[in-house]
Amino acid sequence: MADSPNGRRTKETPSEVFIKELDTLGARFTLIAAKNKLPIEDGWSKKPHRADEALRHLYGADNGNVGLLCGTQSNGYCGLDLDAFKSIFLETFPQFKDCKHVYRDNAPERIKFIIHIIDKVPLGNKVSIAESPAGHHLEILADATTGGGNNCVIAGRH
């Protein structure tokens, strides 16, 4: 829930609704330092957190970020992290238009689609976007080669 001027929570934020919804679907989360992408715990890829813990971290004294712990530990929920070209991607793959997603207000062409893989979850991988002089890529955030899952920031500021 959001904070009111008197410090009381009044209504749920979009991030809170999204995290709770993913939690009910079996997704789990990572705790990340504020203004960062890296989880704060050693061995984080094998330490899933539930929504209540993630939300305390997001809205508590730490004011931290929250990530989706991608892959098998999240019931097959994974991220497709697109560095640029959201509009072109959606024109090419219109089936993603209704997909759960997150993006930053200051970078609307960068988007993370949250997908549910019901078969064997693949290992994460980066795919270069051939026509991008800036080296942009599409990253599949799924199971990690080291075990556990990859991290996909879904709430907070980074």
C-alpha cells in the first residue's frame, strides 16, 4: 500500500499489485540495494523471497529494489529484458502486447516482459540485436548456469 502524508498506507501501488499477483502465481523475488541491479544477499540465486518480504524491502527503511528470481524457482516465470526498440519488437511480435511487463518512466523503449514457461526452463542467455550500433541486446532471464535463477529488477529505482 502507498504511504499517505500522515505515514499511513492508503492504497496499493502498481508495483505492489504486480508483485502480489506474481507471488500468487508461484513467482519468487530477490532483494536488491536501492538504485542498483545487484541482489544484496550472498547466494541470492538460491534464496527465493515471498511477496511480503519483498514489499517490506521495497517500502521499508531500506527503500530497496525488488527483482524477480527468474526460472524454475519462480514456477517458470522468466524475464525477457529488451534494451531498446520496444516499438519495433512489438510490431514484429504482436503476441507480446498483452504480456505482463515493466519499464522505467525515464526509459520507455527499454522493457522487461514477464513470461511463463511451462516446459523445461532454459538457461539465461543474451542475444545481440544485429542492427544496433550501441550493442543493445535481448536478454533471456531464466535459470542460471550456476544453479538457481537470474535476477530481473521489477520494482524500485535503478
